[in-house]
Amino acid sequence: MQERCSYINWLGTEPFLYIADPVLLKKMSIEVTAKNWGKPTVFKRDRAPMFGNGLVMSEGDEWALHRHVITPAFNDFNFNPTNLKSNVRPILWVSLMVETTTIMLDKWTNQLMNSSTQEIDVEKSITETAGEIIAKASFGISYRSDSRVFVKFRAIQISLFQTKRFLGVPFGEFLYPKQALEARRLGKEINQLFSPLIASRKNLIGSVLSPAQHDLLGLLLNESDQQAGSFRKALTTQ
């Protein structure tokens, strides 16, 4: 390994090796399977209130299970004629993005025509529009009808990412106890908001009255239900 192509950076007591050598990276990606790549303990512990133990933070067989269940979501965006004919989800998601963005632009036009200030808070508007797209595509809910989840997500982002904390330093959470406790509280509240939604959607699986669910949550529930039906491990609600 050439010294000029890599360096080590310490985050508290945990070392991070940064590699810029494409030959070495290719060799590592071929010889080490994805599920065996470790996740930094410092991030798993610090970011737990926001990411839990899902695909971003899980490792080993747990990661392999999550990746297997969520793979169809990535495959859906293979835009070839056969795929588009057999699966409507990519078309619906793209249409959702276009429709929601069009509503935002129309709102801007009306505001400019009817407002005396002629000013638009672009950052706030785009953030809300992105939230609306994510809410509908991921969970089939509307940002505007139930923005509590996104308000709490934004608060937990600020608590975890926008504070000068001693990340990786042993007992660093005790130096900023207010932020640590706030992040844990918000994480629990977000779980409490999602749990009833997931439970109600679970009850609809297999029901003749259940409409086709093309959002990410519907995909995960259906795939996980098939896993359980084949006596393989299914995803938990958490």
C-alpha cells in the first residue's frame, strides 16, 4: 500500500483508514463480501437513535437479510422495456416526484403574482417538497397531513449532526448529556409514531380489501411476509 494513497484518521479511540488507490479498492471489493464489511462502532452507537439497526448500520447476516428484502426496490429502477411493463412502481414514483414538484412551482407562481413582497423562502419550500415526496414514496403518508414525524427527524438531525460533541471519545456522551438524552427521546417518539402505521399495514397484507401498496413500506412488508411464509427469518417491526 502506498503511503500517498492512504492515511489514517482517528475519531476518538477508533481509527479510520482512508484509501484512494483504485486497484486496492477493486481488490478489496472482490475478495471481501459486502456483508463482511464492518460498520464503525462509534457511529453505530452515536447514530442509533436515528438509524437503529437497519440497513445502514446492520452487519453480517443481519445486513444480508435486510439487503435481500430491500433488493427489489433497487431492481425496480432498472429502466428496460420488460421491467416497465411488469412493474408500475418506478412510473408511479417518478410521477409522484413530478406531481409534487409541479404543485410547489404553481405555489411559487401564485405567490409571486399575488404577494406584495415578491419573495419566496426557497430553502423552506424545497425542504417541505422533498419531505412530501419522501413521505409518500416511503410510507404512503402525506408530509402536510402528518408532519410530526419530519419535525422530529429534523430535530434529531440537529441534535446528532449539528453540535460540537466529542464523537468517539470515551464517555463523551456525558460531556453533552442534554443532546444525548434529547436524541434518545426523539428516537423513541419517532418509533411510537411509526409503530401503529406499520401494524395497520401489516394487518392488510393478503386482504382482498387492501389496495396495491407501491411505497417502500408496502414493498418491505410484502417481501418480509414472503420470507416468513418460506420459513426464513422475516424483518421485525423495529
